[in-house]
Amino acid sequence: MVSDKKVKELEQSAVELTLTVGAQDVQSSYDEVLKKYMKSAHIKGFRKGKVPVAVLEKKYGDALREESMLDIMDAALKEALEEIDDAHRPLPYSQPTLVKEDETKLELNSDFSFSVTYDVYPKIVLNKYSEYEVEVPKVVVGEEDIQRELTGMQEQNAMVIETDESAGEKSIVTVNYWQFDDDGNEMPDTRREDFTFTIGSGYNYYHIDEDVIGMKKGDAKTVTKDYPEDFEVEDLAGKSVKLQVEIIAVKKRDIPELDDEFAQDVSEKYETLADLKQDITDRMNKDLENQMKDLKISRVVNKIIEDNPFSIPDSMVEAQLEDSWNSYVARYQMPEEQLMKFLEMQGVSKETIIEGWREDAAYSLKHSVVIQSLADKEQIEVSDEEADKALEEELAAAGQTEELKPEMKEYYRHMQKAQLKNQRAAEVLLEKNTFKEGKEMSLEDFIQGKSDK
């Protein structure tokens, strides 16, 4: 069907594909549409299936040509895209868009040409990816890092007990509260009973953390709250409200002592606190090694992107952001609609959250393109046996004992191959570039990403 095909590369990793269909195929397609409607058309004065061609064309000519044109474009695109090279194949989430739609018309007995644009996988020419010198911070696991981890373990193993003491910072309080109007009457739908939160967390609608400090079980008081214009809860911004607050319970965490007994409670593999501290040190050093490795790769990739500029299509970024949003919703384990309402109470929207991810999403995609392109350039290959072994190890670590169905195994094998290729490409960057230590930095700052600031 396609008699001529032209591909023009555009900016932003897009292409324009122009296809031409010969006059004979144009006429054949139109005849098929005409034949279909001749069998089913109902026109006054003619029996079904007996409408003359001339009458049918006079009444429905434009619609017939429009349908024929759409059929031709669908068939021509399908044929062309099945044969097109990988570099010019559309992304799965990029729908071809007709160029100059208003000017695209089908003329019988003539060749028919049309053009579409769509996004393709970004192309990068790796002119340079070695012999860079990259600086990374000097980070050492210190005693304060180990202590911070131990403190976290104490918090995790703390017992929550009810107390008659006054509520203080980090106390866990259970409250009843409701809002008054100007006449001192309770406002409808504002009462909340048996609501529990940790003081200092801010996880309560009216932000009454400081107001309940010093209160004991059974205490009640009226609180006046004045909220600034830019307060995060839109319904309260710029308003003054009166609340009645009753303390139902005050609880605190009973923090265990750091000693050998604590270490044994954490795990049977520890006999002493020293054993636990050594295990924490070893784990932190291993994690630091992996994170430093990732940072080295990331900084080399940044250099490569600077020297080999390329762009990421918007459709690719949008697909990444949608995946990130779906993962974000899944983490909260609640319906998306319910999460949206919760965010709205905090003065946040899906749009603002996604927009905050956009820059990182674009960088992450560029990073992936560089690594995948490097794997291709280095001709890195992964055998089925290597992929299967990695898959078995991953399933065993996840506790998966059932045999995968053949189609699922093939799918995961493909994923493992891609993952292993990327890992080996990243190793190439570590091997072919040099790294020097820069300024000293605490482990906490490094983990929080301050090495990139």
C-alpha cells in the first residue's frame, strides 16, 4: 500500500513520518467503503442494497471519502510502523498526530500523502564517556551515626504506656474537640472524638499541638486559633476560630536502656551491645559504599549529558510522572479519591506534587538513556543463563517458591537482562573514569542529599 515513506527527525526526540499511498490503492479503499454502504444504505425511493452509486455518492460523497481516508491512513501507518527501524519507532505512550489536519484531503484517482508526528526514544551520540575526573565528598561513618541508629531502634522498641503526667513534646494524646461559632454554639460537622496524634507532628486539622502541652487526662479548655493567610489548610487560612479541646488520654513511650539486654531483644544473633554496634557499623559502611558508587555514576552521567546534549520528549516525562503518582497512591494504601481529599485538607494538590517531581523525572530518564546507550555502544550482552540465575536469586530473596509460568518467566528474564546490562554499563563508567575526594561531609548530610547542593 505505501508507495513512499520519508522520515524527518525533529527536535525534542520527535519525528515526522510522511507516507504516500498510490492512486490505485486509494481507489480500491474507496471502492470497499462504497461497496459496504451500497449494501446497507437506506435512501427514500430505493430498496435496501439497490441504491445507485451516483445517488449514494451525491448524498454521502464527503463522508465516504472521509471514512476511506481514515481507513487508508490506519492501514498505511500500521504497515509503515511494522517495518520502520527501531530508532524511529514511536514510544508506546506517544500517539501519532496528523500534521495539517484541515488541509489533508483525499482525492480519488490521485496519490494520497499525509504526515504524522510522534515521539521516539531519545538518541544520544556518546562522543565521550571516559577519562573524566569527578569529585565526590569524603564521608565516614562516625559514632554519632551509630548512636542515631541506636536511638531509632530504641524508639521502635519502646512501649507506649498511659500516664497521669502532663502532656509534653512527643506525648501521644487522645482528644475530643469541636469548633464554636461567635455565639458559643457548637458548629455542625466539626466534632471529632477519640482522635489520637503525637504532639509536635502537626498531624491534626487545627494544629493544636502547642495548645495541649501541659494538659492532663480529663482536662478541657477553650482555645482561640488565629491562622495566617498562607496557612496550609485552605478552609482555615486567614481565619480565627474557637475550639473546645478535651484530653481523653496521655501516653508516652517507655524507652528501653541501651545495654546488652536491649541488643539481645533486638535479635538473637547479638550477645552484647558491642555486637549490635559493630553490625550497625558494617551495614552503614556497606550502604555508604553503594550510595557512593551511585553518586559517582550519577556525576559521570551529568558530565556525559553536558558533553552529549539531548532532549527527553514530554510524553516520556508524563508517563514517568504518572507511574510515580501511582506508586505514591499505592504507598498510602487508600483509594486515590480519598488520598486526594486528604491532600486537599493539607492545601496540596496532585498537580503541585507532580510538578515538584518533574525535574527529577526528566533527569532520571536522561540518566537511563545514557546508561542504555552506553550498554549498546559497549555491546554488552547478557545470556539467558545469567538472567535466569539473577531471577532465581531475586525470587528466593523475596520468598517466592512457586515456579513461574513460562510466559511470566520470559517477561522477567527480559527485565533481568535489561537490568544486568545497565549494571554492567554503570561499571564501565566506574572503570573508565577517575574519582577524587572532595570536602568532608557527615553521613547524615550525605544521606539527605546535601552532597548535590
